[in-house]
Amino acid sequence: MRVLIVGLGSIARKHISALNEIDKNIEIFAIRSKQTADGEENGINNLYSTSCLEDYNFSFIIISTPTFLHEQNLKELEYLKLPFFIEKPISDTLNIKNYLFKYDDFQTYVACNLRFLDSLCFLKNKCNLSELRINEVNVYAGSYLPDWRPNINYKENYSALPEKGGGVHIDLIHEIDYVYWFFGKPKDKKSYFKSNSSIDIKSIDYANYILEYDYFTVSIILNYYRKDSKRYIELITDKNTFYVDLLSNEVFKDNISIFKSEQKVIDTYKLQLEYFISLLSKKDTSFNTLKDGVEVLNICIG
């Protein structure tokens, strides 16, 4: 199997590590912008052009460039008519929805790896959400952006720069994605964004969403400035309260632990690639296609 990667940053390295765990014989090629780029010593084959790639007989393409480049990457590589594994979110604008029809015959998967986190899977698959009378859902994700990437000036990284697709609402789109995965498309949405916290960046550092469903409301709060990280979803039903601590990978029911996993978030990268690879031979669609990614992005910034 040969895999083409566009973008070779920290997320791409996680995908590469996962691919090597799945099969050490997978050949990995990366499109590089500079002839001096390293990579070959790490088992990565460097390419410097997007033309004539059909000669390599790739199995699929991973797009893991900064968000604002995703549309450009898709347009440059659509001629290959290969499956796309696209790092979340699919874009920082909704322009991509104007040419979704071009990908109707492509296998696509938007890489939201938290869909493979054990605690969220337990809540979705073992707690019978469809049978619960839900009254309220609260989602929260707060962490400290300066700690995200050690040895890098966080103010110069794409997360802090709106022109490069930065902003907590886009970086932490996982929360919006799994709410969409659990409950589908909301009937209505309200959102509020701001950028005036003590971390002093240009991009959005606080986002607050209210999503309306038939019988309940989902509140989602995201921020970049919380030093004591916290990440959870809370479901309040007519009988019980379910609470999932994503950082400890644990599920509580009325304050009593009912499930805990030793799985680490890094393990989800391998699981999602195994899932995607399993679809290739079956020519099957994923549970998070490009069209699903557009629906989630529309909630995020629409």
C-alpha cells in the first residue's frame, strides 16, 4: 500500500506513526514545498510536485496541511480520483460546499479522531441515547493554548492567526462534531465569539454555541485560556445525569463511575486509520464524509 500525505506537521506525524503501527510495509510519500525538506531518513519519500502522481498508484491521500489550505489541496489532487482522508476541519470557510458534487464518487473521511475515544463510544453505543428523554446537554472544552506546542511561540502559530484558519471554534471543532454525531443536525443555532482574553491573540479564543433540538438544547463552550484543562459532556435526562470526562476517558452516571478506559487519545489515530483503510476494499462510505464535514463546519462558522 502506498499513501500520499500533503502537509507534514505534528498531526501528520501522528498519522504516519499510526500507519507504521498498522503495517510497517506501507510506503509513505509526502509532497514537500522545499527541495531541502528532510523526511527521507525517517522513511518518508519526498515529492515536489502535484503533477504525474497517478504514476505512483497511491491507495489514498491524507490532507493534513493547515486548515486554510485544505480547499486548495483538494482541488489540486481531485484529478487522481482517490479516497481522501482529510484532517479536521475540512476548511475555514464554507466555499467548499459549492463544489461538493465533484466528490460524490470519492470515498472521503474527515478525521475527527474523538469519534474513536472509548468513553464517547460508550456513551453513544451503550447508554441508549435514542431511548433517553434528554432535557439538557452541556459540552465544555477549555485548555491553555501556550502549552499546546512546546518550544513554539504560540502567537506565531496558525491557531493564533485568523488568516491561517486559527481560532478555538475551529481548533476544537471536535466538540461540535461529536454532538452532530450523537444527535444529528440541530434545528437552530446561536453562537457568540470573542477574542480579548489574557493570552492576547488575534484569533477567536472563546466560543459559545446554543444548538436547538426538538426536546432539548445543547450548550457548547470552548476556550484557549484555561490553564487547568477541562473537557466534558454532560447529559441531563428525566431520570439520570450522565457525565463523560474526556481527559480521564471515564463515564459517570449520577456521579458513579460506570466505565473507564486506559486508552490514550493518541491511540484513536490508529483506530480511525484502521477504520478508513477497512472501507477502501469495500468501496464503502465513511460515517464522517466530506458532506458531513460541511454540515459540522456550517454549525461552527455558518
